[in-house]
Amino acid sequence: MYPTLVALHSWMRWLVLISLLFALYRAYTGWLGKKTYTRFDNSVRNTTVTFLHIQFLLGLGLYFVSPLVDYFLHHFKEAMHERQARFFGLEHIFVMLLSVVIITIGSAKAKRKRLDKQKFKTLAIWFTIGLLLILSSIPWPFSPLISRPWVRLF
């Protein structure tokens, strides 16, 4: 179960990032270009948030079966001084939860705005903050202390 969840979580990350970047592209071009907020823009917003929520649920499932997190939870005092254990046991899930909350709030706020420019602006601001948080907490292959491969295989 653990290897399958890790692989799904790894692959889903790319769907989240691609959809989030596309949503931001639509939001910024709509906001700055004074465009009309269309059904397509609404679908992009909704799809992005759906992918994000699926990814978070996969990550949550992974959190409860991960041997690294299990070590962190059962050896908290020692694990807090170990970079990888602390990252996956505390930092990663906290920052990702925060980003999910921020993006979800931004999506809900944008949905309720009346003017197209306000919808785009709200999405642009909240989704940008969420994206920056996500990017800061992904264990990239080039990270010196917490590196993981670009994609995990099943």
C-alpha cells in the first residue's frame, strides 16, 4: 500500500502543479487583460481545487502509513532533530495543509465575487500564495537535505 500511495502522490503532484499554473495564467491574463470570466475559467478553478484536494487526501493517507512518519510520531524528541523525519512528519504536512486551505478559501472567495476583474484578481492572489507554499515544501530532487525523485514508479 505504501509504495502505491507514494507513486500516486508523486504523479498527482504534476497534475496539481500544471493545473495550478494554468489557473494562474488564466487569472493573471483575465485580471490584467480585463477579460470576461467564462464558464471555462470557472471549470479551471474547480478542476484545480479538485486535483489539490485529491492530492491532499493521498498525502494524508500516506502520512498514516509512512515508516518515516511513524518513526517521527513514536520518537518525537529525537526525530525533531533529524531533518528528514521532521520535514515529513511535521513541516511538509503543515505547509501543504496551509496551502490547501489558502487555495480553497481563494477559490470560494472568487466564486462569490460579482465582477469578473475581482474574480480573476482574487484567484491570482490566493492561488499565487498557495503555489509558493507548495513549491517551498515539495521535496525536489535538487534539494540538498530532502531530495526525492521527479517521479516515483509503481
